[in-house]
Amino acid sequence: MRAVEQWRAIERALGDGWEEVDLSFTVEDPGSVAGAAAVLGPLGPGRSGRVLRIHVSSRRGAPEMLRNLLRRLDEKRLWGTLELVAASVPAPPDEAAPAGDTVLAPEPEAHQGLVADWDALVSELPPGWSDLLCELELDSTDFVPRAALHGAPLNPTRVPGAIALRFRVSNGTGYGASPGMTRRCLERMQAEGMSGRVRVLEVLSDAENVATQGPVWRVAGRSV
């Protein structure tokens, strides 16, 4: 996935209202690190090996500058992986929301939590599984913005008409978060008191990516 597309996915997960983000860009080719650092120079990147770290504020046109610089990386074929390291977003208000502002899902069945759900799902996967299409159904719309933030490394997308996020997991080199990263994201959500259910919608085994970033599923006429 191109750098600018990776940023769009992170930005969608953050939603409106984010204030500052810390990002890392891991350059695919060690010989291209200097070139990538030069392109990102206006943002003052830090460097550690193949990893460039940048800090971006939502003010004074910085997001547009970031998009333009990421497009230049893509134009120069300086490939790499862009990841969200940390973000500053407004804390949710403590006051009770007026009636009708929050939509609750049906009362959830008692279970041990998101991490336990994930561990149970992984334990039941077939040997040699390579790619998953997963869905996180949340128990309240209040959870969605923070869940998207904590799950940003998963590049989640909203599920139309549901209180849910959909994401991909890869057990190899394909597009999608690793199983370990998925578990860490769910741990962060659970630590903040979020509840819901994790499901595996589709699973593939022994898939080999040939000149692609992984398989494509069609859901409601859209590629995911």
C-alpha cells in the first residue's frame, strides 16, 4: 500500500478532532533511508536505522503538508510502512449524554472480554492459516472513536449500519496486522473498559501473495 493511502487509513481510524500524532515510517530498502528522510525533511524526522519518526499537528496546514510529502515518497518509489505510534485526541466528556445521543447494542452475553475472544478464535484456526477478515462488534457507540484510535494499526473500517469495525489480519507477509499486534490493540481497548465481541468472518490457509499485497474479499459489492 502506498504511503499516502496508509495515512488515509490511519486518518479514517482517528476520525475528526485529533490534535497531534506521532508516526513511524519504516523504509523498505535500507539504501533508500536517506532519500526518504530528505523528502520528509520539512517535518523534521528523527531516524533510527530504517525507521523515521515524525510528529504532526492538526493545525496550520500540517496534515496537508504530510499528505504532499507522502505523495512525493510514492512518486519517488520510496516504499515503506507508515504506522501510528501515538495520538492526542480530545477526551470524551464526563457528563451524561442527552437522551437519544447514544445508541446501545442489545445486552451482550457474558464473556471474558475482547482478548479472551481473540485467544479463543486463534486457538480454533486451521493449521497454516494465512489471512483473516475480522469484525469487532462493540457494545456502545461511545466506544467507537477510542476503539478506532487504539486499533489504528489494524487499519479498521466502520461497518455501515452496525456498531462495529472490520479489519484484516495476516499471519505472513500479506496486507493486514499481525496476530500479536491485533491482540495488543484489543488489550488497549479492554484496559479502557470497552466491551464487545470479536469474530472471524473469513479465513484463508496457505495463501501465497504473488506480486500482490494479499487476497481481496468482496463484501456488499466492495473490496476489503
